[in-house]
Amino acid sequence: MNKKCILKYIISLFFALCANYSWTQEKVVKVEDSLAVIETDTVRPKKFYEIRLGLDISRPIMQLAQGQEIGLELTLDYRLAANWYIASEFGYESEIGHEEIIDFYTRGNYAKLGFNYNAYENLSGMNNEVYIGLRYGFSKFQQELNNFTILDLDDYFGDYTEVPNRLYEGLSAHWAELHFGLKVETLPNLFLTASVHFKKLISDKEPEGFANLYIPGFNKVFLNGSGVGFNYTIAYLIPLKKK
Amino acid sequence: MIRFYKNALFVFLIISLQSCEIDDICVQEVVTPKLIIKFYDAADREIEKQVDTLSVWAEGKDKLYEKVKTDSIAIPLNSAVDVVNYFFESSSLTDTLQIHYTRKEIFVSRSCGFKMNFILGNETQLSCQWTDSFETEQTPQSIENEQEVHLKIYH
């Protein structure tokens, strides 16, 4: 748990520094560029389809740190209009849930589809984004209840741990997400993104006699079906020419 | 550019905040219920009757009650097995209550985990030294909360 926290901080910091670095660079470059750029530059030549394909890098890093399989997430977005993007994420995840008194294992696939709105006005020639987004998320997964402990608060007979090793298959969930994020073009066509997601469960198929404590793509399900998530992605804009 | 960095700072702040997750704590008062026993008068079965110097313990365990004067007790059932023997001692006579039950685990929440509910079995029996007989409120008697009396013992 703590390890996870620290890791997230380090990654945050890393990104903050990265962004900072690119800023200093731009400032230097701008002096010589500014005159030439003003007349010719538009947001980006409209002769290209702007499709960006990305990979979440927080999961592989955490996978290395924790030494267990976590999952993989790919992102895909397409620029629809000046500030509007169709955006999607898809991937798979597996999570071993060690709660104090419940031990379970969840794994499955998920997909999210929605849009991003870029609220940041770029200087000409720049392609950074501070965006807000909405997603619809869907996941199909399975859950294994390994063991649970029934506490004896009076400590008369003692705590009792049952090991049912029960497998619940064919579970599913639908939810909505609100995204806040930041995209920085660090190299031409290469974007680093950091975003945070607030989630609300719409409906889920629960296992009988148990609950969905973790849903792939959704993360930990808190009380009232709320959740939070984040990702750090590195994305490449594929320059596909329009006919 | 400065505005961009203000925005950026804000986003990073949010991300940093969410790095430490909320932990829900088990606050609901949902625990595995105990068996509630009430003592009644064997002569007039409607009237509650206290037991003098009552001692209660499960086989091989410490005393839960020792020489108390009461008309009702709450005793835990063992979640690990289907039968438990309880001893009731009053004025140097000891009765054995052999409680048979079936168990059903109920999921409560992430933080509270599971609790156990029980249904009393027909095989439940009481040796009658100082007690007269016993009776359940319903058949089959389920044990899901501690608000109601599950077992009546007449003496």
C-alpha cells in the first residue's frame, strides 16, 4: 500500500520534471522562432488525421516494483474538431485483493469510450492540452474468493477462517468516469499524459453472496460505488495523410 | 505558458491527493449474532423467572457467566463447527445444552468482511437436572440478530 503511494508520487514528480524541462527548452527556441512562426503556423495542418496511440506506463513500472501481474492499458484518441477528441482506453487487469479479513483475486478486460475537451489555448505551434473528459466504461471479469475470516469479537471460540476457493465467472460492470488530465508534446508527435479519473458505478452483476470489491478498469470499489483512478501514458501521434 | 503551468500544477495536485486512498472502516454494528436465551417459570410458562447463581461455559472453555442472578443470557456459537455443548450450572446441578445448528456466511462489506448467521437444528437437546424443558420461538429458529429471544428455557 505504502509502496504504491510512494511510487505514484515518484511518477508524478517525474512527469512534473519532464514537463518543466520541455518548457525551458521551448523558451530558448522561441526567441529565434517567434518571427517565422506567426504568419505560417496554424494549430496543425489539417491534411492529417490525428490519431494518437498510447500506452499506460504506470502499470508496467508497478508490475516491476511489485513483481506481480497488474495489467496493460492502451489508449486511442482521434481529433474530431479543434478542441474535441474522441477518446478510448482498453486493457486487461488482474488484482490480488488482500484485505485484512478477505482474500480475493479479480481479473478481466475492460474498455472505455468517450471524449475529451481541451480547455487550454495553445500558443501557435504548440500542442499541449489541459483537458476534461467523460467516459463510459464496461468490464467483463471473474472473481475468486480465496478465503475470509469471521472475527470473534469476544475471543471465546477464536477467529474462524474459511477457505472456500470459490470462483465467480461472467461478472460485468458499467460505469461513468470524469477525467482531468494534462498532455504535453515533449518531442514532435510524442505526448506524455497524466490524468486522474473519478468514477461512479452505474450497474454491476454481483457474485452471489459476495460483492465486486475490485473491477478491472474501475479499480477499488468504494462505498456508494465510487472510485478513483489515474494513468500516465506515453502516446504517439500517427501522421496519417488525408486523401 | 504560465497559465498552462498553473493548470498543470492543479492537475498534479489532484493526482498527488488521490495517491493516498480512502480506507473505509467497519462502523456498521453487524457482527455474528449470539444465541439469546431467556429463562421462564416451568409452572407458569408465561412468566420470566430468574436463575440464582448461574454459571455458563462451553465445553473446554472458560466460564462466560459465573454465579450470576439473571433471567437471560447471550452465548456465542462456534463459527467453525455445527455443534457446541454448553453447560449451565445452578445450585450445584449442571445441565448440558447440546446446540446443533447450520451456518450461513453473509457478506457485509469490504471493511467488515463476512459474518455468520445460524439456523438451530432439531437435534438440539437439553439434559434436565434443574431445568424442565426448552422451546424455540419459531421452527426452524434462525439466529440473525440479538434483538429477539431465540431459545426459552423453563425451570
